[in-house]
Amino acid sequence: MAVDQVLLAAPRGFCAGVEMAIKALAAMVRSFDPPVYCYHEIVHNRLVVQRFEDMGVIFVDDIAEVPTGAPIMLSAHGSAPEVVDAARSTGGYVVDAVCPLVTKVHHEVKVRAGKGYQIVYVGHEGHEEAVGTMAVAPDAIHRVESVAEVEALDELDGPTALLAQTTLSHRDWTDVQDAALGRWPDMWTPGRSDLCFATTNRQGALVEIAPRCDAMVVIGSSNSSNTMALARLAAESGCSRVLRVNTADELPDDLDGVVGVTAGASASEELVESVLARLAPRQGVSEIRITEEDEYFPPPRNLRDLLTSIDAATALTLGAQRSDVPATGDRQLGASEVLRLLGS
Ligand code: SF4
């Protein structure tokens, strides 16, 4: 490998939703005897899932696999209402770690469907976020992924609305939006698109560096929608060689010149560091930051309450006053650090 320089995109890697979900599952592991169950992969990243499996978390794709009374977490992608109900009916402690930005789309679907709208939803077939969102109003929603699919839709009766999966690429979204508004000029769309800030920021940073690179490395899993959107966008931005890798071991030996590096929203900084170590650029790493990202999503409320109770009980057992009980230091500790601690 003869890499001269690495251009490192910023923001990259874990978003606020993933940070929240990882820390919430880590808190459950700390609070309950194993096994803790998790419906679907907590995030789409093998390393993260493996760390939790090593800690006794069991990932399931069907709530029926969860024994009565066992604690369960629902993943960041958002779950269908019947899945949430089924989880609650198992009688165990349920934490719904859905990202608040996905909840916002669920809410929009519910409100529009309730008002009699037909909803055109731009999302990837089979992706957990799309499946969960469509289940909010299955009779009123029509999923599309391309301009051709918009054109192939039947005429829709009544008012129409356009909503989207949060992790689409801007280019995919814009083309489909234009086609939909071309067919239904009065279609309702949210004031701000459903594409989340993390998706937008990671794509913006990538576009800044991809045209200047001989090769672009995108770290993340093939089932991560925002990772795949980054890889597509790198090629569309003029980079002739785009490599999506799960880990540094998958990097080829023949990389040279200027190499760009970014990571999808479910890839940890630990993976980024191992890729940089493997690339070992002669002239070092230059971080290209397009914006600061300080969004923070607190843990789900019932988990917050539980952690506060545990902290309080621990402190009282040790003889402290309730007012001395420290607040759970969630914001200070990043999810990458939490994962590192889980692995140590
Ligand atoms: S990518 Fe966006 S919508 Fe998805 S979990 Fe992260 S912040 Fe939430």
C-alpha cells in the first residue's frame, strides 16, 4: 500500500440516534440479568451486534421468540405498531429505542392517513425502517423507490402526501419527489424533508472530498441504507474507485495516492481508526469538516427513570442522601467508548 494522504470526512460514523440506541442497550445489559433480547439488529453493524451478543444479548426477528417476562429492546429503525404491542404483551421490561426522527415520520403517516390522505412513501423494500413505517397505515401507503415506480402507481383518490425513509440519499429523494409532484401537483410534503440531519451531513462531507480522491473508502454494512447511499454518492460525485468495507481487513493492498474515508451512521470510530492505521498515509490524515454536529437524543423515558431508580437505590444502599445521587452521565460518554468498554 502506498497511500500519500487520507482525506477524512466529518461528520462521519455514529449519529445521535445510533448513539442513543447503543447506550440504551448497554444500560439494559447493565440493569438486567442476561439474556436481554433485542428485536432486530440494534443498528446495522456487525461489530456492534457482536459486542452485544458477547454480553448475552439475543437478537430476534420475531417477538414470539422472546420468553415471557424477559427484558426486550426495540431497535433504532422503528417497529410496526403490532410489534410494539406484542413486545409489551410479553410482560417483560420493554424499551423502544426508535430514533425520534423515525417517530416523527410514523406520526406524519398516522396523522395524514387519519385525514384520508393517500401516502406515497419513498423507501427501500424490506428495510426495517420502511417496514415499520408502512405498518402504521398499511391501507393508505404506497411504497416507491424510483421515478419509474412513481409513474407506475395507479391514480390515487383524494388528497395525497409524500413521505420518506430518513436515510435516503438526497439525489434519490429529489428525483422521486420531482416525479411525484409532477403527477400530483397539490401533494402535501413536510416543511422539511424527512431526510435526517445525520444523513445530510455525512453526504455533504463526502461530496466535498470524493472528487479529490483516487479512491474512497466507505465503512459500514451492506444492509445499512445510509452506508449504501454514501457509496453510491461517492461514485456519482466523480470518484473512480469506491470501496465499501466492513472492517480494515477488507481493504485491498493496491491503494495509493489520495484516499478518502467516511463511515455510515452505524459504524464506530474504532473501525475508522483501524482503517486509518491500515492505510498509514505518508503525509498524514486531513479531516475535512463541513459542520459541527451536536444533536443529542436522550435515552427513552422509561429507561431514564429506571436508571435513575437504580442509581438512587445503589446510593441509598451505600448510605448516601438522595440529593447526592449522581445523574446518569449519559451525555458525557460516547457510544464508541461504551462499546470499547463492553469489549474490554
Ligand atoms: S440516521 Fe438519522 S434517522 Fe437514522 S438513527 Fe441516525 S439520526 Fe436517526
